[in-house]
Amino acid sequence: MGLILDLSAQIGSLKLANPLMAASGCYGYGVEYADAVDLRSLGAVVSKGLFLKPREGHPPERIVETPSGMLNAIGLQGIGVHRYIAEKLPELRRLGATNVINICGSTLDEYVELARILSDAEGVHALELNISCPNIKEGGITFGCSLHGTFDVVKAVKKVTNLPVIPKLTPNVTDVASIAKAAEDAGADAVSLVNTFLAMAIDVDTRRPKLSNIVGGLSGPAIRPIAVRMVYECRRAVKIPVIGMGGIATATDALEFMIAGATAVQVGTANFVDPFIWTKLIDGMQDYMTRHRMSRLADLVGTIDTSTQEKQWVSS
């Protein structure tokens, strides 16, 4: 009899069939990919960010390719929470998707109201708090760059929902682990990281910024080693699950995050390159488990061995 492979992941009260989640902003609302991917095969779909009201976002240009990455300043364009519940959620329920809703606010009250509305909607399985978008000028990242701001928004949302609450952390701080600890202290069920890095690109002929917003968020393989380091640091600082993301394009990339301490991972930019990436990621994970005689993928989380490096550091 062959080895039985268990790829499940536990995020608070939410059990995922596997640790692979479609990252917010890179997968629409999920229904857009339904003809290409069986959404039930994903651990979860994280929605495009939702405000209370529809939002236009920034004017073009909004996306620029960079070496091993992508720079975006979409500005959190979206249909708003009420249209999402009316137009997208019924189809996602029919498709059997596990839905994590990314919510955005300009004020604390907006996050709370969004959480209250979505907690009453059938088919919502968790809330991801976007407190880290680097390319909008109001709200959001203001909370995520502050220990007190992070604590306050998580605490307020936890009071109005029984859904798992997952603040999405910004890498644009000096100590992301302390932000993760503040989220944990406020009652977060998990943290997800990293959001994009604040960056810019300039057209040298016109000497103008390539993005209409001047700056935007850098994603893709270029940021992966930094994201892995930040996941490792947060895993050491908190006991709640860490969801890792940043430049994942292969099963090896995803496994690296898990060894560093991620219970689950989100895949974003790679979806634009290969919409069929999910089957390849699952196959690669299963192959790894078979080669290493591993029945539970969750046993891999946080298994990084730094003993040799620590001994060398002490002796030097």
C-alpha cells in the first residue's frame, strides 16, 4: 500500500485541504479563474481587497515589469462589499471554494463594519485584514506600520466576528516580528506576510515615473528571499500560524516558506504567468513528501535546522 499523503493545513478554526492559497489582488474574486482551475483544489481563494463602497483605483499606468518581478499601483480598485456578496459569493459557494475575504479600510470603523457585514454572509470562511497596502495614501498601511495601530484594528474586528482574523503584514517596517506579536496579542488567529515592497521605476528618456502613482508595490521572485527571512522571524516571535507569500513560483519555493515556518502559503504574481500553476505545485509537494517518506505536510512547518550556523556564530 502506498503512503497516504495529508496536505491539510489548520489556520485557527479553519481547516484547509492543502496549504496553497490564491493571494489577494492576483486572482480577481476567484470566479474569473473558475474555467481554468477547480477552485476546490485550492486551500483557499483570498478575494481582491474590499472596501465598503466601490473604488476606482489609480489611473494608468498601473503595472510595470521589473527584473524578476512586477511593480503595481492598482490602488485597490474593487466592486465593494455589497456587490461582492450579491454577485460573486453565490457563484463561489456553488463552486465549492474556501473563501478568505481581504478587507480594507480608511478608518477603524470601516474595518469593523466590513467584518460585521461579512460575518453574516454565507460562504465566508475567514477575514484577511489588509493593513499593509503600500500604494494608497489613506488608511490601511497606517495601521500596519504601527504596533498600536495593528493591535487596535485586530482587537476591534475580533469583537464583531467569530471568523478567523488574519492581518496581512507589511514588509515596509524595521521589525515585522514585533508587528506580528502585536497582532497575536490582540487576538489574531494567524498573520499573513509579506505584502509588496514599496518601490518605483523611472523612464530614463522622459525622466518620469513609470507609474501614475509614482510609487507602487514590488512583488515576484525578486522579493522571495526577503519574504522567507521575514516569515522565519515571525514564526520565532509568535505561536499563531504564519501564512507566507512573496515570489512563490514552484513547489520548492512553497516548501522553503513552510520550512521557514509558514503553515500555509499564498501565490500571487505567478498566476499572471501560469494560471495552471496549482496542479504543478500540488504535484511537486506530493513528490517531495513521497521522496522524504512524509505522510503529513504540516510536519514540515518550522523544521529549519540552523544548528550548524548557530555553532559557527557562537565560536566566532
